[in-house]
Amino acid sequence: MADRRARIHVETRGQEIILKATIAPPISLRGNQREVQVLREFAEFWKIPYREGASQDGKEILVSSSSVPEQEANTPAGIVVFPSGLEESKRIAKENGLALRTREILLRLPVAPDVSVSIRTRVNEFSGPGIEPVISAGETPVLYKLSGTRVHLSAVDLVSEYERLVAGGLEEVPSRKFRLVTKIPFSYRAVPSFIRNRAFRAPNAVTELTEDRLSPVECLRAVFLASLVVSAGLAVPRIAFWRRGKSHALAITHDVETKLGLEDGAGRLAEVETKLGVRSTWNIPSERYPLSSQLLISLATAGEVGGHDTKHDGRLIFESFENKVGRVGKCKSRLESLSKKEVRGFRSPLLQHGRELIDALGKAGFQYDSSAPSWEPLSPTSFKPHGVGTVFPFFVSTMLEIPVSLPQDHQLIRVSGLTVSEAVEELFRVSGWVRGVGGACVLLVHPDYEFGQPENSEEYYRLLERFKSDHECEILTLGELARWWTHRANSQIETGNGDISIRSGDKEWSGDLELELVTGYGRDGFKIERVKDSLKIASPLRDASREEGLS
């Protein structure tokens, strides 16, 4: 490991904080069942050691969604309170003799040099003689410390905002116009494409694709981790997102809507991918047009085949739960019969999504879904901007959802009106930000559209070559990405006998997991130190110099 004392800068009235490399103890999560479940999502995302309920020995860092009893306020390990709901913030302010003001802002925080995350949210601003800010975003306090205690108080309601963005983003309400279209006795694609394209335009959509729309959940996650690091004054251990030596990932995906796309455009895209030595996921409807077993075997061998419903008619989301299970199960069985390979994943036509559909996919035997966009400017189902607000995979019950994090070709070219070359540049811009936060770039290119045309093969090559030449980019199929993220999710950090190490979920990939120490947070984001193997650690509660490390 690098030097044992890490100097960092945090916006704490100009002070400089010096942290020792002593490892922080596990965190203890407290709140009602719903609140603890959300706090657990934050801890699991970073893979920070945690427990639920009351502290077993008083040595854990207490993370609570409500105020804590006065007798616990001076615990040596520290306390971070993320008030859930405005009423809880009011109660905490009253208990501590503080004034409270709430306002809506665009909150932006650094996570790495020249990389920031942001969210439009309500902040709770506390004031009074017994409180001081210890993390700020410009002039806006994000984390406070109650004087004379180890209690830290968040200005951001992580629980409510996470539920609003992720749980709310999973449920998309179809527009009346879309409901009417799906009731006609023939497929919506029977309407000439020039009419559909004209009705589905948003020329300013590209300028609206900003970090606070694409991935506001990353700002909430940054608040959680930064609050732990600063409040504990110790290095917080976590498991890196990707395989050792990689900083981010790319999954190349194709939704094949037509017979022409499968038999013509798919071959051109596959030829480019073969030249670059990359593999992709081909999502195919099982009953919309005649399928060649030989062609599907070829695609499954070169990459992988995923389900894309049966008829691509936009009606899947309106089916009953039982009919959803039967329909997606039928799609899976036929594609497996034709491709001679297991079909592990699914993407819904029109990127339709919902919790019930995800549950149906799990019951039908799928291992992951990739139907929810991180954000798209105009959903064909709701006719509104929509997304789940994150560029990382996440679990919905036992199913893994892998968001489509990059704007798809259809939205860039046919909705926003960009040329193919301009679309490539926009994909570079957005993927550069996803790279900065360490996320998963999920690219959706249709062989039926512009990239599948012969005159655009060079642009498609230019697009993929940028990722291929980045040695920190892990290029995976969706199935491989799902397996890796599940492997990371099933792995845990273990401490004991003065050591810290990773207990692996998948022994085959155990050596690829990377242990990191978050040793500080400040104007350049998080300070990270990578650990090669297991690490000898000091006991934070026996370290007499711990309090001396804060100044």
C-alpha cells in the first residue's frame, strides 16, 4: 500500500483533515424495515462491511435514518444520521435547538479529479450555535457535525430520494396515446416509419442529457460514502467495481427488430466487431419474423443471444402477470431451441419495464433484464423523459437489472435528429462521464437502423475502437456483465486476526476482485488506495492516535 498517512482536503471552512490508514469498523444500520432496506442498498453498492440492528459491542459506526438517544451521541466509533422525511428533520432540529430551512437545489459533488455527480433535490439546512458544516457543495452544507458529539447529520434525504428515483423509475405509466395504439388489431409498425418518426421527435433532447438526469443516484451514493469517510476519520474498505486493472465496463447490445436487420444489418455490425475482437449481445424477438437456426447459432457463438419478446408489438407490459410469464418463457424456449445455447437475459421492446415484468422474467428463468434506461429524453411508452437514474446494475428482488446507460441510436438519430457522426461524438461525451464514475456503458445499436447501413460501417468501427483502445475498459456481453456483478454482490470484505481480505462469491474469479481503501474525500473527490492482497490492519478503537488525526 502507499503511504500510511493520507493528506486530503475537505470543504470544512478551509481546514485540512489528515486521516490515518487505520481501517474503519463495520457500520451498523438502524431504522424501520423500509429505511434499513434502502441504507443496505447503499452499503451493498460500495461493498462496505455492515450489520443491521443494534450494535453488538458499540464499536460499529452507527448509520441511522432517525435521531439517536442522547446516551449514544458520544460513541467513539461515530454516528451518521440520514433523516428520512421532512418531519424527521424537523424533529431532530427541535431536539437540538436548531433552525431548519428547506430548499430545492442542483447539488453537485466531486467524485474524482474533473468528475462530478449531481442531483436536483431538496436539502435540509440546519443552523444554530451547536452545529457546523463538515462537507459542503459550494455554499450549501451537505453534512453537519453536532458540537461536542460524534454525531453527523446529513442535509440530504437519501432514503426518500433513492426510492423516488429507483423504485419510481422502474414504474413507467403508458400514455393514453400509446394505449390506443396498442389496441389496434395490427402492429404499430404497420404505420409507415416516416409518420412514426415525425410524431416522435425531440430536437433539443441531446442538450438535455446532463449528469443530473442521466444518473442522479450516483450523487446520493457519493453523499453516503463521503459522509462515512469524513465522519469516521478512518479509511473505509470497499470492493472495486470491476476486475483488477479495469475502471469501467462496456456492453455492446443489439435489438433486432426486423428480418432485414437480422439478415443484412447484423452481418455488417458483426463484421466490425470481429475485426476489433469484441463480442456483443443480440436481443431477438422469437416470433416476429422467420428465424434461421444456423444464423442464431452463429450469433450465439460469436457473442450471445438474448430474448426480445415474441412479436415486438408493444403489448407485453399490458399482459397479466401469468401471461407475462408465459409469453417471455415461450420466447426463451424457442430462442434456446434455435441457438442451441442458454438464453440468460431479456430486453423488452421499446424498453418497456416494470417490477411485475421483472418478477415475471425471474419466474420464467431469466437471470437478468436490460430494459430500463438510465434516462431517455422521450419514451415511446409514456411520451415523456424517463429513467431509473443510475449507470450501474442493481438488483430488483433476485433479478439483476442492467440499465441502458448510453443514449440509443434511435433516440440520437431519429428522435434528436443527429447525423451518424454526431451521434458517435455524443456517445463519446456521455460514455466519458460514465467512465469517470466507474460505471457500465451499455450501448444499444439496432442493425435495422443507420449504423447497420454499409455507408456507416466506418463510423461504427470508430465508435467501438475508442472503447477497445482504452485498456481500462472491460468489454463484456450482458451475460458476462451480469455474472461479474452477481459475483461481486456475493463477495464480502472480512476482517479478523488483524487482517482484512475479500471472501469471494465465485471462486473462479476470486483473484480478479480488488480491495480498495477510501482514505479521504475533498475537492478532488474520493482518495482511493488499492490493496494488492490481504492487509494487516490496526484496531481503530485501540489506536490512541485516532483522535489526533483530526484537526
